Amino acid sequence: MRPRIVDPETSYLVSDNGECEKMAEDINECINKVNEHCGNSTKQKKISVLDKSRCKKKLKTGEVDNIIWTSESIAHLIQLVKNNDIIWNYCIPMKERSKFKISIAWDFIVEDLKDTFPDISSFFNPIVVQSKWKSLVDYFWRKVASRPKTTGSAAAAPESWPYFENMTFL
């Protein structure tokens, strides 16, 4: 869904269905984000005012995912988790993998993502990042399970999911 409408009184970026995708700091930021997102089409660049009573302030998970999870941010997340083996390496004894230490590792990852991607840093928090990591891990293991077991000339082509090789450390 493409954002297209801006309510100048509340500075909300609003999608076609009338739901807010992001709260902007000022109206110019909203307009710039809409114009960046919509590209060069003058038809799509049209910005109009929406009655603020139609605007819902709650972010939807899918909308947040589309904003922050680019191929670069996903690859960076995978690398950060790989470097923090306390999160994924179950061979580490439990006393060294306490919930507190794992929480600190996630906080470090969130801060690194915020520093690396400052334009979308307001969307990063431990819950969003951990949720994305869980979905990546689940998808990776589904891909592993669905791979054919044959070898040699009968083997299937390498996996086409772009993050498969990055996640083989699991």
C-alpha cells in the first residue's frame, strides 16, 4: 500500500485505506517521504488533506516490516546475530546464556541497527527485531527441510533465498 495523503494538522503519513503508517516530526518530512516513496509519477505524487478522524494511529506489523526490513537491514541483522552467538548457540552453557545476557545482546543489536539505519531508527525495538529474527530462522529451517537429499549430478540447484547462505551458521 502506497502512502499518499498527509494530514497537515497532525503530520501523519496516511495510506490509501486511511491508516497511518508513520507519525512524522513535521509536515515537510511527511511530504518528502510520500514523494520519495511514490517515485516520479505526478499522478502518485498528488498530496491531499485527510480528515484526521479517519486516521488510525496504530501501526500494523506488515506496514512496519515494509518500512524497515530492506535487504540491507536484513543482511545486517543476520550478521549481528551471527556475531552474538549467545543468542543462537545452544552449546553455550545456560549459566552463560542467561535471559539477562541475551536481552543485553538484543539491546546491542537494536542500537547497532539504529546507528546503521538512522532514517528508520524509530521503528527498531527489541520486540520488532526479535520477531523478524524468529521469522527468518523459521523460514530458513523450512528451506532446509524442503531441500532434496540427493548429491552429485542429480542434486538440485542451490537455494535461491538470498539469505540462505548467510544463515548456515545455525
